[in-house]
Amino acid sequence: MFKPYTIKDIAKALGLSTSTVSRALNGSYEIGTETKKLVLEYAEKVNYRPNPIALSLKEQRSRSIGVVVCEVANNYFSQAINGIESIAYSSGYHVIITQTHESAAREAANVQHLLSRHVDGLLIALSAETTDTSEFKFLHSKGFPMVFFDRIAENIDTHKVTVDNFKGAFEATEQLINARYTKIANLASTPNLLNTRERFDGYKAALLKHNIQILPEYVKYCHHGGMVAGEVENALQELMSLPDRPQAIISTNDRLTTGCIPILKKMGYRIPEDVALTGFTNSEVAESFAPPLTVIRQPAFTMGQMATEMLINVIESKYPVYEAMSTQVSTELIVRQSSIPSKSFLP
């Protein structure tokens, strides 16, 4: 079993005291040049590395940040993590990434594990299952540095970075309406999440603006965000089996959006000839889908950077930060073939 060298091992091998070795490794002026050289050369030879846990206990800081997200493979979160790492590493922090897979129990376990690793702060995007945020509320009350991004805990007045979900969904729905679609369905993640509800509000507002009736049967929720097998397919089958089925679908979650195209094709529907499709996704290959996919894109990389900068500012502040910082960024609607009707589809 691998056993790293310690200061005690170096001291024993060189016939020095542990305090002398420690001072030599830290470049203390109290230690002579020859002794420093002897210690440093031997440390290099045996590949000595300082114990980060011991250092964190001594300094009361680990120089590490914990990240809690639903899934690293999710296009949005993979890009956000790249943004997080770009700021963290340039600021001297390590990043520990955990995945909840949309489970509230796994989220709680991940947070406890990160705290046991003495992380200096947390970056959190809530799981789809999370309804009880009392653990985060307790940490916040104790002054522990936390920043929520994308999926926020709305009942905790803490730091957050969000996107304008209402505007993104409104613009996407209105684009479909302007393309002369009037029967527009909404495929969404769990209403537990604030961003799901904000996106639904944007969808609803666009329909109301154009005097289009909001039909409850056109709204389908995937309570696990599409991570449970068959969840998206069941929702789409219910929509497309309606006597007056929708002409278009707006999907409000990255995994749901990218999952729709293969499922609709398997069901025998052509896009956009039989049903138009647009949705929230940061997939880099959305333009390469057949047909190219209309998307509401979030600046995920930038949001990851902003959240990390915010967290590090809180961690390194000399005084307690009582005033919660909140930043909202805009989405970008990119219109492609999947939401443009064929000539024969609409009158």
C-alpha cells in the first residue's frame, strides 16, 4: 500500500529534528544554507509532499471549493464547471466536484462529505428532488461561505448567480407563435425548482400576450429532470396521443431538450414537419442535430466564473459579508430549423 513520506521520516533519515526539517522546508532564515539544501534535496528524492489535511488544520483553510451539481455530463453544468475551475485554479484553489443525480439524499451526503474535507466554501445547484433546504439554511446562519447558481434555494437570502429564465422562455415561446404555431406544449423539469416555475411563467406570459389559451394537458413535468428511464418518452407519448396534439414543444431543461429529438423520431414524428421543437440547452452539437435545433442558451461558463469569483470574495473577506450578492444574466435565443414550419404544415 502506498505510504507517503512525512516530515518525521525525513528527520529520521537525515538525523535531524522534525522542527529543523519543517523550518528548512518552509525556508526559515533560522536554518543554515547547507542544512536547507540537504533537506530539500532529500525531500525531492523521496517525492515528499505536504499533507493538505494537516495544513488545513494548521491554517484553518484548505484552499479548496466544493461543487454540488446534478450531473457533470449535463451540457450546462460541464461548461459551468469549466468556468468554475478557470477562476478557482488561477486563484490558488482546488475544486472538488460531486454529483447528486437529482437525488436529495445524495445531495445531503455530498455536502457532508465536502464539509468533512474542510472545504472553504460551496457552489451549489440544487437537485430536482430537493424541497428541504434546512441544512443549507443552518450553514448560512453559521456564516459558512456558499453561492447558489442556476438552481437556487429561494428561501435563503444568500449569494446567487441566476439566468433570466422568464425572458428566455418568453422569447422562445413567442418565436414559435410568430412562426404561426398556436398549439404549444411545455415539457419541464420538476416544479420544485424555481427556474422551472420561472420558465413556465415566461411560456404562459407569451401565450397570454397573443391571446392563446393555456391548456393544462399541454404541460408535462418530468420530476427527475429526465434522468429516470422512460420519463421523457412517457411525457412525449402523452402529449402526442392527445386528440388535439400540439404543433410545437418548448422544453425547459438541457437533458429533456437533447432527449426529445431521438424519442420523437423513434415515435415516427418528423421535426419540424409534424412537430416543432425548441428548448433550453447548451449542447455544443445542437447545430449538428437533424434538423438543427433551436435553443435557448445560457452563458454557463460565465455563470461558473461569476459564482466562483463571488465565493472567493466571501471566503477571503476580512470582515463578515452580511449583504447577499445577486447577479442575473441573460439567455440567448438561437433560431434554427427545428422551430421553423414547413410550407405545408400551417395554413
